[in-house]
Amino acid sequence: MNMNQRASNWNRRDFLRTASAATLSALAAGDARQILAAEEEKLRATADTVIVLWMGGGMAATETFDPKRHTPYEKGLDPDRVLSTFPAIDTAVDTIKFSEGLERTAAVMNRGTLIRSYTAGDLGFILHSRHQYHWHTGYAPPQTVAAPHIGSVVARTLGPLNPAVPAFIDIGQRFDVGEGEELKAFHQAGFLGSEYGPFLIPQADQAAASVRPPHGMPPGRFENRYQNYKKLVAQSPIGQHGSDHQKESLLRSLDNAHRLLSSPAAKAFDLSLEPKEIYDRYNTGQFGLGCLLARRLTEVGARFIEVTTEYIPFKNWDTHDNGHTRLVDMKAMMDPPISQLVLDLEARGLLNRTLIVLASEFSRDMMTEGRPDQQVKNQVEVPKVIEELKYYGMHRHFTAAGCVLMFGGGVKPGFLYGKTADERPCKTIENRVVIEDLHATIYRALGISPKLAYEVERRPFYVTRDGLGKPIVDVFA
Amino acid sequence: MIIKASLATLAILAFTGSLGADQPARLPEPAARAVDFHKDILAILSNSCAKCHAGGKQKGGFSIDTRESLIKGGESGAAVVPGKSAESRLIALVGGLEPDAIMPAQGPRLSAEQVGLLRAWIDQGLPWEVGFTFKKTRSAPLEPRQVAVPAAGPGSNLSNPIDLILELYFVSAGVTPTDVVDDRTFLRRVYLDLIGILPAPDEVDTFLDDRDPAKRALVVGKLLSNSQPFNQQYAIHWLTFWNDALRNDYRGTGYIDGGRLQITDWLAKSLVENLPYDQFVRQLIAPTPESAGFVKGIVWRGVVNASQVPPVQAAQNISQVFLGINLKCASCHDSFINDWKLTDAYGLASIFSDGPLEIHRCDQPTGKFAPMQFLYPQLGSIDDNAPQADRLNQLAAVMTAPGNGRLARTIVNRLWARLLGRGLVEPVDEMDNPAWNQDLLDFLANDLVEHGYDLKHTIQRIATSRAYQLAATSAAQSEREEFVFRGPEVKRMSAEQFVDAVSGLLDIEYEKAVVKPAALAVPTDAVAKRAGARAALVHADPLLGALGRSNREQVVTDRPKLATTLQALELTNGTPLSTLLEKGAKKWSESAAEPAPLIEQIYRRALLRSPTAAESEVAREILGAPVAPDGAEDLLWALIMLPEFQLIY
């Protein structure tokens, strides 16, 4: 199925009437002015949709997509000897090995590009939410203006792909599970305006409720409520006094909301409509269901989706102890749905126009906190000799190398980019990638220049820091 | 003599070197690297060209103020052919190809390296810093200015100085103002603007029945009096305004490890006591522990950009909030958008710093330090050697010195914008922009100072003017280039006003207050009960956030004016509002079995009027008979979605 076929899945009429409303609303909202560098080459997009699979909490590269020498557990281990606690496994690409537990994703590696040289921001102190802010906005907090999430930049720049689907959908992060305020600080459109903020679905299995009438209200009553409302608007003495800007904006926004809720695309949010067999394949928990939801939303024309394993301090990828045993679980949670997502999008003909980006705010190592040449305060105690299993794992926060896995959207199949040292410190030794370059690469796939800027307080705010992001052209087919 | 030969010919001649011994040398080669406008080019342009060709000066008709004007050239044609430095007249002149017209005309000639950089810059397409210009920006006068208030014209009954000043404005601008609004519209507007909530139906009746011609002024006086419950309601309403401006929130980044302090108790007390504004400002700049949160800023763990260390945050924030000055650009490099320099920002920031504050340019240390100095040194000096606490006292005194007319202008402009929907100067944080009526701005500023910096006085002055009582106009008008004042603009209820109005209508407390400042102890009488827990005192949540409550990570002085789709979704099926409506509808539907009285009461509470016959008919259809809770819920939802409810006319 190609793009035209995807478009035919939407209700055309729905598309057209919502399109005009959405365009009007963007024009009226007093948006930040777009500034393009004077000589801008016209970029050809290779993707229409981006799905970020967020490994929140710090995913250890040597335990996942960049395995090194395996040292099995035994009492009395010298921690400095341990680079990987899992053996390496083959992938569909001869030159690329993964870590044990990622067999299914390994089998689809021939559809994607692996970057092993992502080097996280050097922010002087490891704070997950701060590095996550940096990853998602391209800027280190705090900033003098409210920096937008990359999803908001995409939403503002390209608009919705299908106007009946919110342009930026964020799946899987709750804000009451720790560092919530810090997380909120970048889950926002900032100065671009809340029109471009994330449509939040904290739990994938509850997604249907977010596009349904309020709890307990049958669809018929919901529709009547709106029709009656319109009658009252028409009857209101103020309504008869002609028009004003504010009123128009209010009426239009409610109209957009009702169109969205009654659109056929809204069914994509309802996971109960998925055949049980497929549902079960994805269902390794909220993250797996998030991947399923992302697939369904991609099918109806979502623009930017992020699915997170959810950042909860000291949980999930935030392995300060028991790193080995906990990663067995994390891999079991991520491996089936991620590979299924790739295969399903491929089977539907959507993978070539959908860029999947799996990433984390930084990697982990057993010894180094921060980076080898600039270590920061250790936050995890590492004994001189490992006598207990709980110390066996990558527990310190490592910023000098990390993995980003990409599929579809124009990236080369079966391609490896960047190289890390095979001995500790396993830092980047070839083709270093920093956040502005990674963002520039994602923007490049979408046909957006890294030098694009939006005006705020009369100054330009570039979509990559100072407009300096350079797309990694090598990863594009 | 000016050589008329074409530049291309000249260039060829120069390269072949076929002219005589006194002929110009060949052009230096372009630099063989990517040039950076800021690092490589700006200094050359500033030092060698700007004196005669920038900042409004354009000798020979040539200005380098903008990229466009630079390319366009002057009297003798285009100065630059982008991409082709050898064909660019600018290069010919600075490269000495025209012996009679070597540039710069004064001062040393450019070195071969500099010419090479300019050539490479042109060859690379003349990259220009977006937004950068050499144009001088306007600086508003600092001193206060006395304004002679015109006398009322013959037959005029105007007495408020605002109206006397505007009377002249209307005549000279050839503008006819809108009509004065009716009593009901006025009462709704003044309640929402001054104390943030809707009047109760009996308050509306009393007001409409009142025959006193001075009743509008009297109600303004009542709302601004220090008697309860109005004083408390006033304080809670304006708490939101100041929480935004001083980025005081009850949770947020920084609190996680003591990197941020609340000033809620201090702020509530200041508002309840109507602390004179000059003292208010002094206590924020040279703080007590209770008011320290504002200049302390927000501290994230780890290394932050040099332009966001706490002393620089303090410099930016006091400049923005108190003076309408944007110092953010100048905190990183000399500003492109105004005339503030990096040394100005650091001179101010250093006053707040515990130790020496090294100047960083674009986050790189320079090894230099700025002398401590206020942005307007003419107002008074700061002693570099004094302890920090003393310096902050000096700064507080300088900021509130009588010569600083800008302090008062900035706050009266903010108040005007709050009440009339648009500032005399816009944006309200750029007080160097011209006011649409300078006399009015200067009058209001002086009026505030002469009345002991009493903010309630200024609010009263504005709210009792005829200008304030004019019919609201569409906000779209303000997007025209030349603003014309005809009357206030239609305003949107803030998130807090909306939620308070809805919880008032439903008679249900929205959420429990999360802050309980001593100054806002809950009074017991019936009228005050309605204002029990107000949205200003609760945590931000999805509903308040969607309606525009800012997250207060940055200073916010203006909320979004228009509605968004995400917001409409929250209003349509969001849990906080649906839950509230369900509970409220139950109460309402139990209060009356007959639709007619119920509709009457709901309309009076929500819209302060009776429904029309046509509205009654629709409402009856929604309610059902006998009244069903679902029907009541749907009617309530429909009413609170009406523009008439959500907008302030």
C-alpha cells in the first residue's frame, strides 16, 4: 500500500472539511513567524511520519545494540572486566551483532540503520529529565524562552498529515511518577503555542477514552449536546451582533474538536478493535500496546508519535542496580512489539514513508559516570569486587557513546554508522553524532531544514541549536 | 574621478596585472573556509564600514543596515553580486581596484586577510544572522514627563483625566469611539477584571435597580476597597497575574532539590495590604527570605548555559518585568534587537552575584568582567566593593529613583492592557516601542507615583474612565499596522476566571487549595464563600493548562488570546470538567423539578440575564421534562461553552 492508498483509508470528506478548519485556525492563532535562511534548498522529504520509541532512563548500549566482550556472572568478578553481561547474537545483517534477548529485532535489522556513536549532551551533572529535555528540544535547560519539543516543531512546521488526527501524539508517560515537573518542562510546544502541544495519552490501553465522549455519555447524546449548543449560539444575543475574532476562534476550536472526535480516524485510538491475535503479539505491557497504538495512528495519518517505555526514577531503564536481571525483562518487553511494528508497517506499505527512531537520553557503563575525559559525581556505588548479582549490570550514566536505531523513512537498510571502542571506555571513536545532528537527520527525512527558525521576541530560534545541525547524509538511502 | 569601466573588466585587468606600476594589486584570494557571519564578518563591517554606512547613515546612498540594503548598494549601483565576489563592487572598492574610491574612505585599509574573508562571504552567498540589523532601535525617554491634562470641552461632562486626554485623541485621530456599554455588561466586565469572578444574580439586580448616576464609580470603589470579601477576592485574582510575571508556581522545575523558592505568602500579603508598588519592587530586588524566590531564579543541577546562571536570570527578569526591557539577547552577545550590550547585562547581573561574574560571550569565557552598573547609570551608582546585600539595596533604590519614569510606565501599561485587552505600548514587554498615546501613558505613570505608587488607585482611575466603559471591539483590529483605539478589546476569560466562574455556577469547589497564605484566611460570610478555593490557589492541571495557565518556567506577562483545538478537546471530553459538570448538574436538577424556573436560574447565574423565549425553548429541549440530570449537565455544558460566557465583552 502506498501513500495514495493510505489517503483513501481516510474519509475524504472528513479530510477536506477538517483541513480548511485547521488551516484557518493556524492562521488566526497569531503563530510565531517562520524564518527561513535566505538561500534554502528545497528539501525532498523521505518520510511523512516519525515514530520515536523512547527508552527513557538510560539504555546501556553494550547490553543492547552494541555488545562487547561478554563476561558471565561469577562471584568475585572485577567490575572493570565487565563490558557486557549478555552474549552477542547475530542479526539479519552479517556485520551487526545485538545483545541476547533482542532476537526479533535482530531479525529485522536488515530494514534499518543503526547508529552507535550518539554522544549525549555534556551537562555537567547527570539528571535524567535534564538530558531528556536536551534530547527532545535540542537545547539544555533552562532556556530564556520556552523551547518546543521536536514533535511540536514538526507539528507547527508540517501540520497534521490527516487533519482529523492530532499532529503530535505522546504515548506512555505519566507525570505523577517522579521528576514530573521536569518532564512537563519539555512535553510542550513552548513559545510555538499550545495548538502544537502534545496530545497526551499517558496509558496506551486507555487511549480510546481520550477521543470518546465524556465517561458515561452515549454517542447520540454527545452529538445532540453539540447540535443544541449550536442552536444556543445562534440564539445568543451576542451571536446576533455579528462577529469578532475571539468568538470565531472559540467556535472554530470546538468545531475542530468535535470533528476529531467523530472522525473515522478516532477508531484508531481504540485498541479493542484490533484482532486479538495481533493485539497479543504487541501486548508486553503499556509500551507494547503503545507500539500497537502508534501503528494504528500511523495508518490513519498521524504526523509525529512518541512512545515511551516510561521514565520512572529507578525503574525501567533507570537501572541503578540489578542491571543484568532487569534488562532481561526490559528486552522481553521491547523486542516483540518493536519488531512487530516494523513488520506491520512494512506489510502495509507504510514503512518506507515512516521513520522509526529508537533512542535514549544516554547510555550506561559499569565504571564511568559521565564521560571518560570529564567524569562527574558518581551516583552509583560500584564495589571493588562483585560478590552479589545485584551489582552485575551497567549502573552508571555514560554519555560518550549510545545507540540510535532507525527504520524506514528513507534510511539505508542494514546499515551501520559510527563505531565505539572495544575496550573500556567504550566511547565513540568514529562518526560522532550529537543531538543537533540527530535532529537535523530526522528533520531532513521530513524535508525540514536544520536552519529553519521561528521568531520569538524578535529573535530567531532555530530548530537545531543555532541552526548548526548537520544531517547525517550517510544514513539515507 | 570615478572609473566608469565595468567591474568585470577591472577585475580582469587587476588579475592580469597588465597596468602600470601604480595600478592596484590583484585581489586577495577568497578565504578557503566556511565563514561565520558573526565571528568573521561582523567585526569588519562594524569597524570599517558602519561609521558612514550603518545605523541610519548612508553615505553615497549606501547602507549596510540589512542584508538587502547591503546587496542593493548605493548611488552607483549594486554593491554585491551574491556568489560572485570578483564581480562585486564592494570588493573592488575595499580591494583597492579603484584608486580614487578606496574604501573605507577613512581609517586603515582592510588587510588582505579581511578582503579574503569578505570575498569568501560573498562567494558563499552572504550568510546573514537572521534578524540582525545595524539600524538603531528606538529608545523611549527615561524621565517622567508631566502632562497638562486638557480641560473639558464646552458641554462635555467628562472629568476623568484619561477621558480628557482621549477626547483630544479621538478628535485628532478622527476616530469615533464605541458607545458606553449597558449596566449588565459593565458589571460583568468590572467584576471579572477587578476581582476575577462573576457577580451573583442579586448583586446584578441591586446594581440594575440602583438609580444613583454614580453607581458605576461606586461599584469600582467597592470592589477595590479593603473591606471583605472584596479585598481578598482582589488579592486572589491578581495573584495569578503576579505568579505569571514573577514565575511563582506551587510546583515546577527546581523545587526537586531546593533550586527554587515560592514567594506565595509574601505575594498574597502584599496584595491584601496593597503594598505600594515601589516598595513591592524594592522587596523583590533586595529581598527578605519570603520574597527571595524571584531573584533567586530557577536552578537546575549541572552546568547551565552562562546566560542562564542565577544572577543573569535575575538581571533578565527584573528588566523584563519592571522595565519592559528584553535583556535576553544581550546576556549572550551584544543584542541584535536593541542597543543593549553584553557588558550592560553583566553589569547588572554582577550586582546579584556572590562573587566576580566573568563575562561569557555565547557561553565562552572572555576573561573580562563588567563594572557593576544599572542599565541607566544616570539614576545612581552601585558600589562594586559593597557586600551583596548592600548592593541589592542600592539597586532597589536606583530602580525606584524618582528619575526612573520607566518603572511606573511599565506597570501602568500592564494594568491598562489587563483591563482594556491591549497595552498603550505593545508588546507590553517592549517599553521602548512608541505608545499609541504617549500623553496617556505619561499621565498614568505620574498619577501612580503621585498617589504613592498605589496600584489600586491606577486600576480605579482606569475602571472609572469612560474609555473603560466603551463597547468592546474585535481583537482582529489590533493586527492592523496602525493601531487605533475605539474601545476595549474583547478579552478571553483566563483559565482561572473560567474555572472560578464554572465552579461558582455549579456551587462546587473545583479542587482543594494547595497554598494557604495566612493573608488569605478564608472568611466565613456567605458572599465570600463563593470565593473559597479559587483556581489561582490550586496546582496546574490538564484543564487549567489547556486553557492557558502558563507553566511559569519563564516570565509570562501575556496569556494566549485565542482558542486551540487541544483546549477544545479538554473542554469537550476532559475528565476534570466532565466530572465537575456531572456533580454540579445533579445538584441543579435536584433543586427544581420544573424546567422553567431552573432555566431562569441557570441563565441568571451563568449569563447574568434571563433567557430569551427562543433560548428557553432550546434549553427546555435539552433539559427534558421532568428535568433529568443528564439534561441539566448538557445545558450547563452548552452555556459555559458560549462565547457570551467565555469572553469578556
